[in-house]
Amino acid sequence: MRQTPWTGSSLPSDRIKPSYSSKSNEKPRGKNATPSNEPPKSKDVRRLESLLSALRVSTVQTDPTGGCFCQAREHPLSSYSPICRSCGLVLCSLNQPSFSCPHCSSTLLAGNQRDIFISRIETQISDVLEKEAAERERILEEARRQAGAFPALSSNANILSNKSSQNLSINAPTPQPAAARKVMSLTGKGRKGKVVMSSYTPVSSRPASRSESEVEPVEEEQVRVPPPANQTDFSRRAPDAARPWANLRGGDTKYTPSRISRGKETKSRRNNKGKTDEGKQADS
């Protein structure tokens, strides 16, 4: 029989060719997957990225929410398209430039303007990311100062420190579950005292998870002003020449005095009341 590296032994199991499994190429999935080092995107970055992706779409669509007709009275003026160039409708910040005009359904941005706004939003995204990175570095530096840590090391030293911390975390023993403890207590005095044995298990404190500590607040939905009615509300009666200010659409009018007249009236009443009190005291 031809001799092979695995037929040198007398055991039958040693004659089986071993199978080499490629575990190094397999990527962990699920809970064993290593999380990415990139920080989560903020709300401003996600908003700008969604607007950028909508502007890059060639076809212009209508706003599924119907837009807002407050004309910048309830919400701030739009910084991208403050007015429709076709119908002249003033647009607030809720009317996105990627959609068409909510009134006349015309395109809010022309071809050149769309390219300009795309480059502008890309610049805004890069500026926001730089500010957030600088803020994170400032927070880390402030934490180092409060903890009394040493100054930041070079890149090679950081790599060595990261490797040493990984080795320590691998070699660290796994925490054992809390064992039950027994407590002996004496009750009473003298010979009538009793010995009481009780046992309890200490509750291990679990640190708050990242998902619980970094829950973002739910953003409230903005109230949108609906479009005006198609029919104009008017009165069918002819105006009266004697009362041209009368309300012809119905509803009784009620006179409400101003605050100045009310203040003068109360002051005059107080003066008259003081004079009557002085007269009564003189008569008595």
C-alpha cells in the first residue's frame, strides 16, 4: 500500500484525511458581529441626506402630505425655495424643494438651481459632520481632564494600548453569578435568646445598555395649514347705507369697551366713593 502522511499510524481513524475548515473567512453574524466604530448619524445629518437623495431624483413628485399653506406665518420661511416662481405662493420650511408647488404643481427648482442646491447641501453635510466630530473630541478631552489622565499619545502608542486592552479583556475571567450568603442573628437576651439563620442572594447591578441610554426623543409632527376653500364665503344681502359696517354674513355683534375706558371708569368710581365716605363722617 502506498504510504501517505496519514497512513503512518496503525489506528484506522488516523488514516482519514483531515478536513480543514475555513473559519477565518467566515464573518460573524447576529449578536457575535463586531459593531462598527462609526458613530450614529444625528438627526440633522439624516434630514440633509434624505433631502439630498430626493433632489437627485430626476422626476418631480407632489408632496404626499399636501404641503403647508401657512405662508410662513406658522413656520419659518423656507431657506431653499421661499416663493413659487409660477403662482407666487410664499413657502414655509415644511414645503421641501424636491416636491412641486402645493398650489399650482409647478417645479420649484430649475435645472441649474437644482445642481446648485445639491452642492450646497453636500457642503452643509460635511460642515455638520466636522462640527459633530469636533464636539466629540472636545467632550473626550474634557473627560480626560476631569479624570486626570495623561496627555494624548501618538498613533503607534494608541495602537499598542488598544492591543493591550484587547488582550486584558480576553484574558479577564468571566464574572461568576452571585452566590447565596448566610446570616446568623441572635434574638432575645440571656438564656431565652434564639439563633436565627437566614440566607439571601445579592442582586447584581446591570449597567444600562446603549439602546436604553441613547434613545432619541420622538419628534412631534408639525401641524400643516390646509389649503383655502374653493368657494368664497359672501353675503347675498345688499349692504345697508345707514349701517355700512354691519355684518351681513350673520352673527350678532357685541360692543367690548377698551381697557383705557375701563380704567378711567373704575378710577372715577373710587373717587366718588371716597367723597361719599368723607361726607358721612362729617355729618356724624
